[in-house]
Amino acid sequence: MGKRQHQKDKMYITCAEYTHFYGGKKPDIPQTNFRRLPFDHCSLSLQPFAYPVCTPEGIVFDLLNIVPWLKKYGTNPSNGEKLDGRSLIKLNFAKNSEGKYHCPVLFTVFTNNSHIVAIKTTGNVYAHEAVEQLNIKAKNFRDLLTDEPFSRQDIITLQDPTNLDKFNVSNFFHVKNNMKIVDPDEEKAKQDPSYYLKNTNTETRETLQELYKAFQGDEVLAATMRVPEKTKVDKLNAAHYSTGKVSASFTSTAMVPETTHEAAAIDEDVLRYQFVKKKGYVRLHTSHGDLNLELHCDLTPKTCENFIKLCKKQYYDGTVFHRSIRNFVIQGGDPTGTGTGGESYWGKPFKDEFWPNLSHTGRGILSMANSGPNTNKSQFLSLVWHFPLCLRKPHLPHSMQVWGSCRRLASGPLVSPWRLCVDVSTAFLRPPASASLPSAPARTWTRSTPSLGGSLEALTH
């Protein structure tokens, strides 16, 4: 080490240090860092849009957000300039089977680095590469989907990866000036004092709960403040794991302290399905005779329950087998007859139920027709021909689960499947519906008294 290395260290602030580090006029506050807004977000709410519209400059908004803004301010939220609602252009984004926005011509998925344009006259959204190759270079200024004519000035750039100034949230006019649209429901909720109570202790929370039980005012507001009811746990629906509230309350001060481990509750459908041990049988009365179906309710209870309940609801009455591939499959179950409609009994897609011993081998196999994994609704298909091992058979996606078989057409052989029309469906045996859980007294259980912070409660039948 060198000598006198600290001889320049002073016990006081020098003039140079005061000038450059501590004293003098401070520089202006630097501009806020760049904050990128995704292309599928509204420039006003900064949330994903549902009904996209854009200005002639290509700034995208959600229709539900921009209309109240224009009624109050009449300006563009991004730059503060005057904006007329009649100049907004409705955008038609195309989605793929995964629900992602993509170009309807090139089928390339849009990302934050894609060059996206829209046609002003139709509102259709394309990738810039498709418009450049098929419209500009070919000098064919017609919409690629609707064939409507347009001019080159009608091409609106929604996103240019080389120019992202209009996607900088920090430069938005309404963000700089803190301008917002007041929600009437939120203003009504602010009139209640409990709206401002974010963190409360146990005594205050218990007092408020007693107050909410006897609350006689606005029922809608009272419903939002009531504590959700807990699912009762008994000897049948008790899981082998706990709810995790003890560990969560130990690590988080925002939760009420819990010292007792409670078993989590298993879904009621899972409990019911374990009692299903029989097959289900359904007869479809068609225009060419009766179709006798055998359902694997013991293996695929969720799928069979969906089909049986739809039959009981007369959902398939009057439907047709809209798709037919000669010597391969017939597909039906769509009330619209187009192959794009239909929904499950619960109104949303349900998960697949695969078994290794259920495969597309043999004539009359029933399987679900879907658009991918876990997207089952109401459509189904049936094999109409058995392919020997020596012949090459057409391919069926592995996402189509097998859940039953078609025994025969009661009035004759299975011919002309594309002309079949379902008149009435009858379910003879409904195992998922007949499977029921024991009554409440039979499901009672006794609890052993746990110690403070003890392990999972012992369950005694």
C-alpha cells in the first residue's frame, strides 16, 4: 500500500464538493422513464379492451371507456386535442383457437413487436406485411376479407415497432393531468364509511360483521360487505390437506390469526362421481330410426352427466348431424347446424377425462368434438366404420376423449349418416344424477380438541 494515501481526505466539505455534490441549484427533475402500453390495451383505462375503436391517428380505445370521456371532456385522452366521437373507427380483431389476436390472412400472432395496420373503411386489422405484399405492391386496394375498395390513405397504423411514442403511458395527457371519469357506483360506495377501512383489527371486524347482519339499507351494498360463508367440512368432503390459513396468518399481518388447522373441502362433484359404478344408456330417436348409445359413466362421469342432462333438457331435439366423412365419422350436437355453436350444460367448457383403455378403435365409438384440450361443450362424433389394422385409417386428434359407444341403429344398418336428424332423446339410466351423497346426519363427525398450533385435526368416523 502506498504512503499518505489518505492525506487528501479533509474533515470538512471542500469548495469543489459543495459546488458539484451538495450546494448550488438542483437540475430539473428528469422525465419519467418509458412505460410501454401493450397493443391490446385501451389508451384510456390502460386495461385490455373488449370493444376496440381507434382514432384516425391509430390510437386505440375501448368503446365503453371513451364514450363517457367524450361526453364530459370532448378531447383525445392521449394528447388533449379535440376529438369527435363520429370519427372513431370500429376495429375487427381476429382471434385464433387459443384466443390470441392474429392476422386473418397470414395467421401470425400479434405481439408487442408486430407491425399492425387497419383498414379505415372496413375496420379489419391485418399484419403490415400482408397489406404491403397483397395490396400495396400488387396495387390491388381491396380489403383482403370483404373485397371492399379503399385508398392508400385509408391504411391506419395501429402499431409500428420502430415508433412507439404513442404507446408511452408517461406522455399521455390524462395521466400527466390526473384526469379521470368518476364511476357513479364507486361514488355511491364512498358514501359508506367502511369504504375507507382497508386494514382493521379483529375487534373492529367483528363489530362490523354484526352490523352488516342487521343492516337494512342498500341490499346491494350490504351484499358486497358480508363475509362469504365457509363450506362445511364433514367426514366425506374432508381433504387430506388443510386450508393453509394457519401458515398464511402467521406470515401475513393482514389476515386474522388462526391457531387451528382445518381440513379443506373437496368439491361436491368429485364426491358424487366416486359413487358412479354403472353404465348409462340413451336412445336417440332419429329420422332413420333409433340410435342406442352406451355411456361410460363409470369412467367419464363429467362428460356423461353433461350429455344426459342436455338430453333431459331437450337440447338435442331437432338437431342434425352437420358433418359427415364417408366411411369415417359423423358429427352432431350443434343446435345451429354449423359446427361452431353449442355449449355445455353448465354454460362453459369442461375438462377432458382420458383413460388408456378408451380409444378410437371400432365402429360406433363416441367421442367429444372440441377445439383443443379442455374445451368440451355439446358436440360429439361417432365412428361409422371399423378400420382393420392392415388398412391406414384417418387421424383423430388425441384431444377428443372417448366417452361411449353406439350399439346399432334400431331400425336398420347405419347408412346415409349425413341425413340423420335427432327428433327426441331418451335417457333410460342416469348414473350421475342417481348418485347421491348420504344425508347430513350420516355425514357428521367428531373432532378431537387440538392444541395451540397443533397438527391437522384427527377425523373419527
